[in-house]
Amino acid sequence: MNLGLEGKRAIVTGSSRGIGRCCAHALAREGTRVCVVARTQSELSQVLKEIDEIGGEGFAVAVDLTSQESCQRVVCETIEAFGGVDILVNNVGAAKNTDVLELSAKCIDDALRLKSYSYLRMAQLVIPYMKESQWGRIINIAGGAGTSPSRGNIPTGVANVTILNMTRALSDAVSIDGILVNTICPGLTNTIRARAQQNARAVFENRDVEELLQELELELPAGRMAEPEEIANVVAFLASETCSYMFGSSIYMDGGARRGTP
Ligand SMILES: NC(=O)c1ccc[n+]([C@@H]2O[C@H](COP(=O)([O-])OP(=O)(O)OC[C@H]3O[C@@H](n4cnc5c(N)ncnc54)[C@H](OP(=O)(O)O)[C@@H]3O)[C@@H](O)[C@H]2O)c1
């Protein structure tokens, strides 16, 4: 299938590691030029090297995305480098979670500042350029905690549910301009961060992390967690010309974990 991504221009936030890095690879492989964004320059340089090896083209902006100024810088530098922007993948996220009985409002504020406000700001900043070309794709990476809350992950859940709301509202506002806004909700995905989180849980519960991961995987109808490349493949499809009639949708890539009707 020709995805029609050749020559498109993308920004992927949180793309120095994990799911974001795989999204940058997947888009570059299809001929899209990619701006990769995170705080750690050394990791971004490594991703650029990988993009180069794929035969793609990209550049990096090392910023902390919790401020409006940083979001503006990313978009300005992309416009300068690529002359426009067609695709935005909002993926950044790193909430600290504590049990709801000890949870501070600051913890929720921090999660929202990074994962929800940066998604909204980035979308608002790229939409004028997408409107100019009457074509755009915005893909948000939320997560299962938005609709399946648990006492231990309220900051992540609040940030994710905000994104689900925003996806629908943004989609309503810009669908008429050929801009498709959709969200993917991954479940447990094999990244360093997910392993570190489960490791912390294993230490807390005084048990072996591999045993815990195996137990979590066996609870899933799929019997295994996702690989970040599997999430990235669907991102590439949602970013494509081929995906032309999907508006404000939320796709669950959680190994079948979610209960209830969609
Ligand atoms: N992995 C899972 O099981 C899972 C499940 C559900 C949802 N998700 C969601 O998927 C997304 C990616 O998760 P992941 O596991 O791939 O995470 P990850 O491996 O920790 O990657 C997070 C990325 O965000 C960047 N980042 C973190 N804080 C930042 C900040 N303040 N400003 C700019 N960049 C920042 C990180 O680089 P720097 O640290 O260098 O800035 C890194 O590139 C997140 O939104 C997460 O909530 C993941």
C-alpha cells in the first residue's frame, strides 16, 4: 500500500526514545521529513543518525515541552527547515504516579502541563499551516489509563482523558479543512520507561520484575504486550493519504485489555 507520505513534513514530540522514536523511524521510512523533539540532545542525535541510515531526513530540537515558548520554538524551526508542517504526532509523556490517597494536586498539574497542554499548544500552533494547505494529520498518543483508571495512576489517567476530550473538540474544529485528528491509546508497550515503571512496582511488591511482566502479559487477551514499532505502524497509517475518512477517533492498542463497548 502506498501511504502517500513521500515528501510530507512531520513533528514527533518525545521522539528520542520508545514509541516516539519508532514513530520517527516509521515516518522517515515512508519518505517523510521529521523534526524530532525531546530534552536530551545526545539521544536525539542518535535518532537522527538512525533516520539517516534509513535514508530519511530530519533535524532535532532539544527543548522541555512544558512551556509555550518551547512549543513555539519547535514549530518555528520546523517551518524554517521544511517550509511547512503536514503531520503532528503528540507523544510526549512522563507522569509521576502515586497512590490516590497520597496524591498531590501538583503531581496532576505536572502531568497535565506536559502531556495535555503541550498537545493542545502544538496542535494550535501547527493548525494554521495545515489550513493553508487544506491537509493535515494530528495523531495524539494517550493511553488506556484515560478510560480505565486505577488508584495508582491518576495523573496519567487525567492527562489521557483530557487528550481524548481534546481530540474530539479539535477534530470538530478542523475536519472541514482536511485536517484529521485522531488518538491512539496504547496499553502496556515494551519501552524502557514501561519496564522501569514495572520494575519500581516489583521492588515495592518485593517480587521479580520478569515474573510480574509475565503475569501482566498473561492477563491480556493478546497474551503479550505491544512492541513500540506496532504502535508506530498505526501512527504512520493515521498520518497517511490513505487514511482519509477517520475523524476524532480513539483507537485502543492494548492487547484487547479494555472492557465495555468502544
Ligand atoms: N509504554 C507504555 O506502556 C505506554 C502505555 C500507554 C501510553 N503510553 C504513552 O506513550 C507515550 C510514549 O511513552 P514511552 O513509553 O515511549 O515513553 P519514553 O520511552 O519515556 O519516552 C518519552 C519521550 O518523551 C521525552 N520527554 C519526556 N519529558 C519531556 C519534556 N518535559 N519535554 C520534552 N520531551 C520530554 C523523552 O525524552 P527526554 O527525557 O530526553 O526529554 C522521551 O523521548 C507517552 O505519552 C506515554 O504516556 C505509553
